[in-house]
Amino acid sequence: MLQPGNEFERLVVDFCKRNWPTEQVQSNRSVDGREMDVIIDTPADLTIIECTIERSRKKAEQDIIKIRSARRSLLGDLENKPVHGYFVTQGDPTPEIHQIAAENGSWIEACSFPAFVNRFNCSSTYLIERRKRPFGSVRNPVDDSIHISRNQYVPVPFKLYESNQEITLDTIVNDINARRKSRLIATGDFGIGKSMTYREIFFRLAELYETGQTYRFPVYINLSDASVDENDDFVDLLERHAKWLGLRSERDKLVHAWTSDCCTLILDGFDELIRAGFTRLTTSSRDIRYASSRIIRMSVSESPRSTPILISGRQSYFANFDEMRQCLGAKEFSLLSLQDLRENEVKALFRKINPKMSEPILMDWLPQRPLLLSYIYFELGDTIAPDDELLNPLSPGIGWNLLLDRLCARETNVARGAEPNQIRRLLERIALFARTNVSDPGRVTSLCGGCLPRCDVDRTRHLGSTSSHAISRTDDGACQ
């Protein structure tokens, strides 16, 4: 819904005060008895802005004449610095409005609010390029590509940790846009849809920006791709992120957008940060987690206080919520827990994947998580049979066998250099060891000389931390 004119004007003024020194930005200044929306007078240039939610020819002619008159009144005949005039509309101006602006001088430009913002911080360019790249672990269950339609998304239930109250994704997006609750940590188990959920939040926030309802645009960073050193700060991470998107020349603008509080940070996968520096010198899993999270703490502490920040990761990575808050520097963040799908949501997912089948198939033996269900539904398709039929393809044995094959193939995207059968063999041997021991199996490396041959122990080290996050626990109760 478009905002009233006064609210839109306030939005434009707010952005200008973030992009220029506040003392140089004047709003509602009277020039020769005419009130100008924004005048920015710097030693280098003069910028005159009229903004409106109207897109009529009459309004454009009136405001552009005001811009020309203000220029003449402020500088006279002796112009000693460049002048820029902007007629800013909430949506895209019509071709007729562009023509009116062009007829009044090359120094006057008619543009949408997103296009105006993009001139100073590459926001629109960023969103175009970001949509082309992976969002966390989101993959298409059909072919494991990064391309998946938004209509395949099924909302996952959220619960606030503090109150156990359930909230919706719409509430989260609206709260961020209204600045009511803008710093969140979302946790959940493997396959629950953390990245898919944050991807949907990214798209919705991008839509708010692209329709001129906010100057903030979402910056989505996959922490699994963030190879950082102990001396790196968040600027280094942002610059690498820009390079990853092919925006090397726009790195400074992206950093400027962050420092001027014009973006929403989405940091996906705190449990997948690559360890470096101090982590090589300690065997304490808690110290390793704290050191690995340093870049997130810096993103929180160095960001403007009003910058929205969303963080996600596996719930089992930290020993408890107190440790998570401390390691992430997120003492004032709201904690959200993603829950398994309910029956109606499972049915909705089934119908999205198999629209030709009338009756959804439910599997009580399977954790009701979008990733696991999607693999089953896409893999079997029309061959799915009701539970009471002979040779049911959804029996737990057949189902888990299929899932393990797909999941092990999927994990090769993270455990680079490993083959799916190597990952599966490792998982099977660890599962066998766990089932034959009453006590907690402890670290994966404790299997050396036990049920795993030497070659599999070497593979464990090769696979790195990602596999062990999912399958082992340390002595303090958190995943290694």
C-alpha cells in the first residue's frame, strides 16, 4: 500500500540525512515564498528535491518549475557550483514525466525513489545481482540447482523463545519495516527451512524497497562462504560479499549503505563459519565457537543501532541460548525457533509439489521438515501410494535410504572434494557406533581406532566441521 504524501516526504528526508551530513540537509525550506521539500547545500554542489506520490503531468510541471525557480533564487546568474534537481516519485515516473524533466534541462532528473537511492549506494544494482546467487543452503529438490520458484515456499511456524508465542512471517516483515522489532535470531534443526525462510524475508523486504516504501534494502550474506581471518572486520566481509556478486566496483557504495543505516543485514548460518586464527590453538569447543563467531559480533557492534539484523543457524550448535547470545553479541535480540510443519502445512507443501494428486500422503515416521518432505515428494512423484498398499514406497526403510542418498549428495556442496558415498559410509559407521554405545558418543574424532577404519577417520577430518555439526556432540552438550 502506497504511503500518504507526507509520510513519503519524511522517508525521502530521512534518507537524505543518512546520505549527507545532517546540517547540510534542509527540509520544507521556503524559497521566494515557495516551500521546497529538500535542499542539500554542500561546499561541492547544490541539490534540490521535490518528492510526491502523485504521477500526474500537472504535478510534475508544477514541481519542476519550483526546482528551476529555486535554483535561480539560490544562486542567481553566477553559478559557482554544480546544481542537481530531482523530481522523485514513489513508483516509476511515466514516460511523459521523464519528457517534462528533460525539456527543463539536463540537470533535472525525474526518477523513482529506489532509483534515487541507487545513485548513492548501489541498492537496486545489488538486489538484481543478489537474486542470481545462492541463498544459504536453498536448493531445488528436483535437481539441486539454486533456482527455485518462490511459490514453492510454505511458511514454517515461528515461536518466540521468551514467551512461546507463535508469530507469522508477515508479522516479522511488518515489524522490521515499522522499526518495532528489528533484531532477530532464528534457530532450527537440520532441514527445517531456515535459509528458505530468510530467502522469503529477503524477497519481501526487497519488494518494500522497490515499491518506494523504504530506503532500506536487504543484504543477504551466506556465512558458509565467509572465509574470514582473525584480523578481518565487517567491512572486509562486506567487500568480499560484493566481489562474490561481481560488484567489485560497487564495494565502497555497499559499505556506505551499511554505515549510513540504509540496509537490513541478513546473516545466514552462524554454525557454518570457517574457523581460523585462534581456533588452531585451542581444543575447547566453546572457545572455538566463540572465536568463530567474532565476525558476527563485529557486525552487531559496528552497525548503526537502528540497523535491522537477522541471524540464523542450527539450534544445536551452541550449548544453550545464553552461550549463543554471548558468542553472537546479541543480548538484545529476540530469539525465534522454527518448528516442524503441522499437518495442514505438510498438505500444502504436498499439493505444491504434486498438484495433480487429490489426497496428500502423510508420513508419521519422518520428521515433518520441508527439506526431508520435499525430497520424498519430488523423488517419488506419482508413484507415491497410500500407506495400506502392498510394497508401499513410503516405508521407513525405503524412505530413509532414499533420503540418505539425496542428503549425502547435497552435503558435497559444503564438504567440497568428498563423494556422496564417502559421506554416507561415514554417517552409517557413526550411527552404528552410536547405537552400540549406551553413553553419549562424544566427539567424532573419538572413533579413531574404534569402529572406523583409518581411511574413514581421514575422511572425517577432510569433511571438516559441517558434517560433525550434524552428527556429533561435545562434552558440553553442543555440536562440535
